[in-house]
Amino acid sequence: MYLQHWRLDYSPFRTTIDAERAYPSEALRESTARIEYLIAERRRVGVLLGERGAGKSVALAVMQRRLQQSGAAACVVDAFGLSRRELLWQVAEGIQAEPDPTDDEGRLWRRLSDRAQHLKWQGRDAVLMVDDVEQLGADLMRQLVRLLRIDPAPDSRWTVILATDPARLSYLDDAVLHAIDLRIDLYPWTLDDTTGYLQNALFEAGRLTPIFDDEAILRLFELTTGVPRHVVRLADFALLAGAGAGADSVDAGTVEQAFEEISWSPPVAAG
């Protein structure tokens, strides 16, 4: 571990999703603001697009926390590996429709419809967010179409946000694509975002003086192209490499060494 070497209280760079500690990058602020606009304007369906590692899951977690704090019934469902009943169950549980373990699909649909109507009567928003939506097979995609239409009334307060990679948008059913009211693009971090993230993460972990010099930060940004997940991983490996070398700080050479040692290979900018 490098914590003692760098005088850190804990590892500052983690890939786990933590809505409370999510770095407020320009991209995150813009994407969540557009989701809030979609909900406020009573639009039905939005699609959040970003390449793998861009922070879609983080953006959804941030929105879930924010919406729940405002009184909305909001849930995030990971589409990977779900069965028909699991999809309905997770949505019902997520919006507090009180599903019963004995419920069949028909009963779950009734619970969802009743809950959507009850929330509307209370003046509360219901927001379903589906991460990795392209993972739904044809059968579940038809269920998704039905979920989009669970409250077709003009005064509906039911909103669905779908998250996927732009290259996989075409995997969605035509009925889903035609239902989309707003496209929300989640762009990689800027150099300023990357710099701010590194400084903030290290400070919160107990480091009061910089570890990465300016050239190291620039090189880290170039090598990761600002993709948040890659920034986090490369920064972590750079700390490990620097500690292993007994360095007093992380320079561009240390970042490049760390980059060569890790298994993934994002696009590399010429340098």
C-alpha cells in the first residue's frame, strides 16, 4: 500500500460509485441539469449517452440521490442479466410499490400502474433510470416499451431515463428510439476537471500538499483522454509506481510508467 508513503488517510482514487462524493465536473453538472429539465417539463423519455467509463452510472446515482431528497420516487436499475420478472420487481421495489415475493408479472404490472397514479395524485415525480439499457434482450425491450407508457395521460409525472453507449444506441427497439424526447450527452472531463478532481481527491484523503506536478497531470489527461474511469485508475497506479520508486512526487515519467503497466489501453494522445 502507498498510503504511508504519501501520507494519506485512505486511497483517494476509487472506481466504486459514490453519489455523495461524485466530483462535480462540468459534464456532470450539465447532464444532471438536462435530466432535471426533462423531469420538470414533464417529458417522458430521455437518453443519457456516454462512452464506457464516462460516468453514466455516477450521473444516475447522483440524480437518484437528488430526486429522493426532493421527495420523488426514483430508482436506478442495471439492465445487465435481468429476467422479465426481475426487471419488473426491481422497478416496483425502487419506486416503493411494495411488491410481494409471490407476485407474478401481472400483479407487478398492476402495482406499478397503481403506484404511478398514486404518486401523481400526491404531486410527486416518479423517475425510472435504466443503466446499460442496451443489455435488454428483445423480450425485455418490449417490456421497456410498456414501462415507457405506464401512464400515458397528459398530466403524467412518470419519466424514464435510459443510459447507454452512443455506439449501442441502435440496439434499442424502434419504439423506444421514437419515444425519446431529449438526448443528453455526457462528455469526458476537461483538463481543468481532471486537475480539480486529482487535487480534491487527494485533499479529502488527507494530503495537504500536491503529489502530481503540472506535467504529470497534463500527461495523465492526455493518456486517458479525460475519461473519468481511466483517470481514476491511472492516477491510482501512478501513486503506486511513485511510492514503489520512493519518489517525493509524481512526474510525467511516472504516469507513463504506470500507463504501460496497466492492462487497459484507452486512446493515447501523441506526446
